[in-house]
Amino acid sequence: MTEEVQAQERIVKAVEELLDARLRKLEVALAKPEKGYFTLAEAASFVSCSTAHIRRHVTGGTLPVSNIGTNDGPDYRISRADLVAWMEKRKAGAFPPPRRKKKDMPVEQPVPFSRHRRSSTSSSPAA
């Protein structure tokens, strides 16, 4: 029975050490001021989507960014306020594209007659 109690005490001590380490990391993170600007990866993590999704909106112009890059390539930073505003704007959710009604569908027109088309009744050109 004493071995069992000792094993339980070791387990409890190990769990307490792990929790203390995590708690210290969390306290340090909470003591830091809020970030004002995010990289694309940080912004994607902040709004829980992929980096590719954020990049599409940046390059498409729907998500404003600051480019602090060099001639070698862009290095985007996204403001927290812009990111929150972008999310609020999209809050209503995605709507499917409107369906086209039959009356809006283009009517098939006959192919116009070409003046350059040879008629089947005409004789072949003389040589």
C-alpha cells in the first residue's frame, strides 16, 4: 500500500510542476501589452482561419494591410482594428451567389451568315 501511495504522490507532484510551468508562461503572456499589428500567420491564428485565406483577402483588397517589405518582396502587417472591422463586416455570414432566373438567361441566337462562306451550289474557282 505504501508503494501505491508513493506512486500517487509522485504523479501529483509531477502534475503540479507541469501546471506551475504553464501558469507562469500564461502570466507572462498576459502581462504583455496587446499586439497592435499582426503578421499574416498571427492574423490567421487570431481569427482561426488559414494563412492562405488571409492572403487572398489581402491581395484582393478586402483586408487593408501595411507593407513593410523591401524590394525583395512584401512583408505585410495587419492592424488589430482593421482585422476586427473586417470580421465585423463579414459577420452576417457568407451568402450563396444569387441564382439566375430563366428570363435572365441569354437566349441562343442563330449564328449570323458569313459573306465569306462558300455556297455548296457554286462551282469551284477556276484555275
